[in-house]
Amino acid sequence: MKQVKKLSEEFRVSARNHRRAAIETIKELQKNKEITEDEVKKKQDQIQKLTTECIGKIDGVLKSKEEEIMEV
């Protein structure tokens, strides 16, 4: 059970790291005047939505695995 929780937390951290990297890339594009401030905000919202969705799926799998382990 501990391993499953540890692994799920590693996946959550990985998703957050990807979010951070994507936002940094977007800010760099804005700094280079390749995209507008409105586009930055829109992209950040999309990235956050995807991250939240991904973490939700991770939590769902964790709950499923916990139930599976508890049956045994």
C-alpha cells in the first residue's frame, strides 16, 4: 500500500513539474513577444485544466488500487 501511495505522489509531482515547465515556456514566448498577454492567460488556464485532470486520474487509479489491495 505504501508503494502505491508513493508512486502516485511521484506521478503528481511529475505532472506539476511538467505544468511548471510549460508555463515557463509560455512566459518565455511572451517575453520574446511571440504571443500576447491574453494568449498567455488562456494557455495557462488550459495547462492548469489538463494538470488538474491528470491529477484527478492519478487519484482515481490510486483509490482503485487501494480498494483492490484491501480485498486481498
